[in-house]
Amino acid sequence: MTGSVLFLRDDGAAPAAGAGDTPVVAEQPGAAPSGSGASARPSGSASPSTSARTPATPSAGPGGQPGGGTDVVWPSPATTGVPAGWRPKETRTTDLKITRAGAVVKDIRLVNADLIVAARNVKVQRVELQGGSIINDSTSSCGNGLVVENVTLTRAPGRLTRNEDLPAIQAGGYTARRVKIDGRPEGFRVAGKSLNCGRVTIESSFARVVSPDVCGDWHGDGIQGYDGPPLVVRTVTLELVQRSSCGGTAPFFYPAGQGNTSVDVDGVLVKGGGYPFRLAMPGSVRNLRVVDRSWEYGPIDVDCSLVTAWDATVVTVGPDYQPIRTVRQLPCNTG
């Protein structure tokens, strides 16, 4: 494999050649993101159009599982993120900026620091970010080809969260697998289309977005599209936990009026928010599971005239997010 594996010490020095599995890599000091993608502020008020038709509703599978199977495990905090017992090889408290195409960033913990990807085809594996974000749109072009696997993004210890905190991961041209986002005020951002960011794929991942300590004008989401390229979702769990005095938008929010493109959803379990699932752009939605009575206004807010396929049910779940019972079929009847 071409590229480099990065294990950087806090003192900025690269480990000596031949030391275990750690190759020599020079430190690349970070910089605050300054590209247009990083500074874009999405709105939380976009809503679907009022004219719609209701497409046919395919039959849903038993047990609340994607595809009707019984062997699918919905992602949870226990099955995503860095592996159990994982320990970082390096911990750093300053931003890490990657400028080498094909680099591999592995087994690092960043505390109150960002991972800034300014190169193509970078892989991020077994990395923990406490308070920082993964950003690949800090320049005038997008770091397409980014792959993020077994990564955990949590709030920083001893720090307040705020409504203006950046999304945990942004902006586009990335694939997220087995990623855990927990306790952050914003989850996955699907953005950067104007910077030529490519398709976003999120699979086998978990995001629990929580009202920030300092609320302000908060519009939190598990997944939000803003200037969004095409989005693919496969077996993802999204939860929005909000205080009565600090409401967010939705676990899944891909609206009209924000420059978005299209979606291909097959397997998403959503819980919480005013409407747990909000979609106003073209695409297909299969194996949508909405947790019963977790919403404030209704289970979905969808422009059904734009949906080419629809399969959804309302379910109850256990503390491990696994469906216990299918309450009812959920037709696409809004918009």
C-alpha cells in the first residue's frame, strides 16, 4: 500500500526508523480550517414542499431488521468506534494536518484538536477525537477518497459544548464505517458539493447527538445535508437527545433549499427530535425504522413525491438499540 502510517508523539518528533511498526513521518502542524466548506452555516428551518403524492409502500421485513433478516445488528455504542480495550500509540493536543495523498492515520488520540485532511485518499483508522473534528474541506478543494473506520468522536473532557461547534465529520467525499459519534451537538455533515466533494457513504455507524451545554441557536442533527453531494446510508443508527429548552432539528435531515442532491438509504434507525426522519430531496428509502413515540410532532417529514421507493416501520427498541417489536407499517404520507 502506498502512503504513510502516522503515529506522532506529543513532542512533535517522529519515532525512530525500525521502532516496532512505526515508520518515520515528519509532523504536519495543524491550522484552523478556512475554506468555504468549513465556514458554511446550515439552516435548521428548511421544510419539504407541500405538493406530493404517496408512492406504493413495499412490505416490510419482520423483526424491524434491514431486509427482513434476523442476523443484522443495528449499530450501537458497543459495536462502533475504536475496538474494546484499544489504547492509542500517541496522544496529541494540537491539530494534525495531513497533506500527503494516500496517508494512513492510525491509533492516535486527539484531545481538543482537529484532524484536518488536505489530501486525497487518506485513511483514518482506530482514532479517537475528544472534542475535535475530522475536516476535509479546509482548503479550496475537497479531500475526496477519505475513509474513516473504527473511529470514535466524543465531547472533550472538562469542556462545554456549544451550538457553533463544528460537525464531528465534514464535509464530503468520504466513507464512514463503524464510526461512533456520541455526546456531540452535531454529527455527520454531508456538504462541499461546491468544492467538488464527492459522494458520502455512511455505513454500520452510530451517532447520538445531544443538546449543547451552551445552546444559542442550535440546529443539531445526526446526519445533515448542506450543499450536499449524493448520500448513501447503509445500516446506521441515529439518535437526537434534546433538552426542552434546547431543541435540535432531526436525527436525519436532508432538506430542500440547502443545495442538496439525492439519497440512497437502506437501513437507518432513527430516534428523537421533532420529526426523526426529514427528507425533501429525490431518492429511495428502504428499511427505515422509527422508534415509537420518540418524536415531538410526527415520525417523518418527507416530500413523498420525490421518493422512488419506500419501506418503513415504527418499532420499539431495547437499550442496545435492537428492535423488539414492530408496532406498525409507516406509509409515506407527508409532504
